[in-house]
Amino acid sequence: MGTTYAGQGQPDREPVDGFARALLLAGTASLLFRHRHPVPVAYFAAGTAMVYLGAGYPYGPVLITVAVGCFAAIVAGHRYAAWGAVAMLWTGHLLVAHWLYRHLPPSGDGARSWGGELVVAVWVVAIVAVSELARTRREQWVKERAERELAAQRRADEERLRIARELHDVLAHSISVINVQAGVGLALLDSDPEQARTALTTIKAASKEALGEVRQVLDTLRAPGDAPRAPAPGLGRLPELVEQAGSAGLTVTVATEGRRADLPPGADLAAFRIVQEALTNVVRHSGSRTARVLVHHAPDAVTLRVDDDGPATGADAGGSGNGLAGMRERAAALGGTIEAGPRPDGGFRVTAVLPTRTVSTPSAENTAPQEDE
């Protein structure tokens, strides 16, 4: 329809016949495959248009098929192939319009003016420019979508790591207490039933505490927006930690220096978990039955120091698993540092410095690769 209408204004061109319609139909039908085979479609559409114009048929919508085919090729990333198809059509048009017109229909046709070629050049540049713009926008959209997916995956990985760290800290401490008390209960079951009962009572209390904290950690997996059932532990619960350690046979003294201030929730939780992990290491890996905890408050940081007098009960005085790695990760997440290793006068020391103000670049210093399981 559009070609027939365009031909009415071009009486010097050949009338549209069956062959012209076949060429138009073939070029248009090829566009159905432009997404699967963009390069062949671009060249086929340009080829049918070149044959159509070379046969002397009127200018018109035939050029639209070339534009659509080349647009699809460029957007698909085959820009040079699309430019080649456009260049092929333009070169063929120049040959027909300025040199081969004497041997091709319509009869008596003369050479086209070079000024008319400017219109074709503008049309070609417009196709390429619009196609390149669309390709750039599509690549940007694909890149942004990939970045969003990576960010979502990174957040999910960080959340899984946080939950795993919390579960490790809770279970390692509580199970260590339960293990020690179970050994005491078995040893005294016949000779001192009352002391065995005390050990079993301690096991019950430690397991109940562990279950409560595990439930609190797993609550974070509930639907977004649900409030936690209990506040996260912090340094305010150090007396409970000391009591639990005492039930495992470890005497812990706590000293505080500096002006105590409320810590940010993240720093408060990290401080509690670091002290908890350090005391667990003492219970499991040290022959000492005493430990000292020092909490030093400064305006911009809190320093935690946990000492025991040793000696180590095995080759790995500070532990041999993921405990110290978890401490380091917690400190690094806040821009703090962890130092852990044997003291010159014997025993073992864990020192953590946690900033209480926002830092720009988290970092962690790791010295002794000794940790608990």
C-alpha cells in the first residue's frame, strides 16, 4: 500500500508489479528472523532493497526494512555487519544512479543529482546513529541489571556469613560449657551425686540459653519487617557470660577502664561475641582455670583484652578452627583490629580494638593464626 502510494508521485519510475511485490514481501518476511539471525537478515534486507531499486521501482517503504534489519543487528552487537549491509546498499545505489542507469530500467532514465545523494547519506547516518544509541542503552541496561543481581547476591552471601558466624559463636561457647559439665557429671555420678546434679543443672541452663540465642539468630530469616523477639546481646550481658564460664570451671574477672558509653548495636554485639569466643578458647584449649577480661572505653573506640595464664592443653593454644577467623571478620566489618597470640610471660592474650565511630575503609590485622573450632 505504501509503495503503491509512493509510486504515484514518481511517474518516471517503473510501476509496481508482481516482481516488486515479491521483493517487498521477501524483505519484510525476513524481519521475522531478525532476533535469531540478525546478520543474515540485515544483508538480505539490504540485498532485496538493492535489487528493487536497481530494477527501477519507486523509492518508498522498501528502505524501512533495511533500517529495521540493520537496527536489530547493531542492537544485537553485530555493528560492523550492519554497517557493511548499509554500505553495500549505498554502494549499489551509487552504481545504479550514476553509472549503470543506462543499462537498467526505466528506459530513458538519467543520472540522479549528487544533491539527492545527500538525502540518502542523511538517512544512512540516522539509521546508524539511532541503532548505536539503542545498543548503548541496552548494554547499559544489561550492565545495571547484572550489577543489581551481583549486589543482591553479595547481600545474601553476607547475610549467610553473618548468620553462620552468630551460630558458631553461640554454639561453640555453649557446647564447650556443656561438654565440660557433662564430663564432670559422668566423673562424679557415683561418688558425688549432688555435684553431678549441679553439673546437669548447668547443662540444662546452658542448653536453654543456647537455644534462645539460636532462635534469635534464626528469627532474622523470617519475613522482612518482623521485629526481633529479644535484643541482641552486648557488653551489658558480660555478667551472664562470666556466670556461664564459671559453671564450666573457669574463674573470670572483669575490669572496666574509661568512661563507659553506650556502643552502637553492631559494635556492642561484636564486642560481646569476641569476649565470648575468647573465653570459649580458654575453656577448651588452656590449662588455666582463670581468665581476665579488660574493657577499655575511649572516645572513639573500645578495646577488649582477654588473658589467661595457660599453659595450652594442646598444640593450638588459641584454637584450631573458625573462632578467631570469626573474631577477625567481626572486627574487620567495623574497621577494627584483632591481635591474638602467646604472651612473653606465658599464657595467651586476645586484644580487639573496635571503633565506635563510622570508618571509611574497614581493615583488620591478623597476627596469630590460632582459633577454636
